[in-house]
Amino acid sequence: MSRFWIDIDNLPHVTIFDPLLRELEARGHTVELTVRDFAFSVERLRDLGLPATVIGRHYGKATWRKVAGTLWRAGQLTRWLGGRSFDLALSHGSRSAVLAAAWRGLPTVTMYDYEHVSTGLQERFASRILVPGLLMERGVFPDNPRYEGYPGYKEEIYLGRFSPDPGFRQQLECPENAVLVVLRPPARAAHYHDPRAETIFQAVVQRLRQSSCITIVLPRTPDELAELAPLESPTFRILRRPVDGLQLVHAADLVISGGGTMNREAALLGTPVHSIFQGKRALLDEELARQHAFHFISDSEQVADIPLERKPSRDHSLDDTLLNWLCARFETLAREGTSRS
């Protein structure tokens, strides 16, 4: 059996790796977790009962702070790896984990699904880079043997095992006949952030506060929480604790978000999505838009046209195909790494 190390760099990665970790352990493997203290990641792991070593934090939005923070956390992870033995390191775009694994001579697999993200570090130091097969088919990535395509969307890793909670709206104190909107601000700390998204976000906030909808706002950072708190009302609510994000977007009638993962989760679960992301559009999001499961908002004037209404009922039909494909691939790569060492 193999030993895997998983590094959690951001909150969505908790949801990605939860079923992968459990499936790997069910197959008899050993898995250890590290996590960066950022965006409720630590709290969410705790809620799921997944023990993890907390290493590093968010070091600021300035480019030099991001670079320094990545290197500093890579050093911390390298020290943590000392005296530990693993066959394969896994992450979803964690630059610090890729660096630390390379410095320790540990084979590493990283994943990402946004083709416009900075990839130089991964392409130099990762043993294998897994991306959606659609991106490989469209020739998005260079002819690089490190790249390998997987079937479907990464969100299908965990959506195949998703079971809706019929009482989730009641937990939110949201009447069944009310229009429930989930609102997530743009990722201002990301290197691909476009300030135009903030202007559109403010227009969305203004419209929702004037509506009869119940809005749940998901701040990304303590600073955002402090900025949004004065706007809170009985119908415009600021989330102050981690909740099951999948149950939330499934229960919602509409998701308006500046991020990619939550938008794709909602679209795949049948919840209407309006994206206020203003950076370079992901090919995967454009594919969902082509299927009429995804809508782009490109300026503040379009905010008035967003339908605020109950969504039609729809069952999602997803399975464990991608989860099983990835676990089998990880097992093979771990064996290959062991045989080379």
C-alpha cells in the first residue's frame, strides 16, 4: 500500500480532496493532510472530522508578498516533510507543496482547471499535471509530457456522491417559497483578479438589498466580512461560519459569484448561475454557457436583468467515474514513483 501527502491550499480544495482521501483510505492507503490557514479551510476540515497539520497562512495581495509567502510556506512544508516518508504528493495548484515536494525529491501530482493561471512553477517542478480533458482536446496546453487530461469537470469528483438535504433551507431559516440567492465576492487576492468585478459586485449588492430575496453572502476574508457587515439585514445575511457549500448552492435559486468553482458546482447541480468574474474566461465556463447552464455579467447595467425567481426543479445525474479514475491514476503514479526510488 502507498503513502500519500495532500496539501490543502484553499477552501474549495477541502471539498475536492475529501472524497479522494476517503476513497484512498478505503483502498488501504495511508493519507496525511496539511492545510493553509485561509478562507475557513481549517474550520471546514475540522467539521468533516479530517485531521490536518496547519502550516502557513495568507500573506497579502501584493505580488511580492505572494511570492515571499509561497517560498516561506514551501520552506515550512519542507521541514514538516523531514522524517516523513511518502510515495506521492497531491494538491490542486498548491505552489508551496509542489516546491516542497521537489526539494525533498518526492514525486508530486498537481491539478488545475483554469488555463489562464500562472503555470511556470508547476511545469518546472511537478511530476504530473492533471487538467480537464476538454482543455487537452482544444490544444490549450503546450506539448508537455507532464500534462494529462482527466474526464469531465473536477467538480464531478465530489458531486457524484452528493445527497441533497431536504431540511437545509430550514437550517438557514429560509422559507420554502422565498427566493434564495447565494452571493460570493470576486477573488480580490488572486493574481488574475480584474477590478471591474468589484464595481459589478457593488451593483449586485445594491439590487439584492432592495429586493425581497433572501441573500446569503459568503465573504472570502475577515476584511471582506468587516466591509460587508454594516450592510447586513434580515434578508441580506453575511455568513460567519463554514457551511456545506454544496447543500447551499443546491438549495439556492440563484448563485452570483466572482469565482469559478462555486459557479460550476451550481451549474452542474441545476442552479442558475450568473458570473461576475471579469478576468480571462475559462474554456470550461464558456462550455457551460454554451449549454445555457451559465451566464456572464460583463457590466453593471446587466445586473438589472438578472432574474430573481424560484428555480425549476431538476435532478442531477452524476456518478463516481472521475473519482475512481483519479484514485486509480494516483495508485499507479505512486507505484511508479516507488519503483524509481
